[in-house]
Amino acid sequence: MSENGNYIVKKYRCNICNKTHDVKLNKQYFKGRTKYPFPYVFLHDSIKNGENKELLTILYIDKDFKIRGAEIQELDNDNLFSKEQVIGIVKPLIEELNLLRKENLELKEELKK
């Protein structure tokens, strides 16, 4: 793990593409969270036998910034995302938006004071 200001960089080794990825996590993802581990979603490529595949990777990050688990799914070229994948992507984004809204309201109240 390396830290750089507002970010933490974690190393993640993908079992499908056999590459190590640097995953840059904003420290803001951790503020105000009450549930751990939380999902972090990213996409990367895998090239096997000249065929390029997109891999949807969901990492489960704990409160100590450790990767506790991972799920990887190859994306189908015909149907980019399944219903389960869409839920897996959208749910953490909505949670993050709600945290940012709450923080925004708190900052507005502080400014009014």
C-alpha cells in the first residue's frame, strides 16, 4: 500500500489476466462509512489468444484499506452488463452519492453558522 495525499494505492493481482493492477482509492470513500467491507468496482482488459475481453472487478475493501475479497466477471460483448452487474455497479455509486450529499449539507450548515 502506498499513500499519496488524498489517495491510497493498493496492489491487486487478477487471476484471469494474470496482471497486477494499481487500484487508486480516494480516502473520501472511507469517511462516514458504517458498513465494511464495501465494494469498489473497476474495469480492466484481458487479452488471451488475440481476443480482448473486458473484466468487471469488484473489490471488497475493509476499514483498514485491505482488500478482503474480489469478484471478477468477463463482460459479454452482446450484453455489456447483466442485471446483477448493473446492481453491483450502481449500488455502491448510490451509496457514495448519498454520503456526498450528506457531507454537502453538513458543510452548507457549517458555512451558515
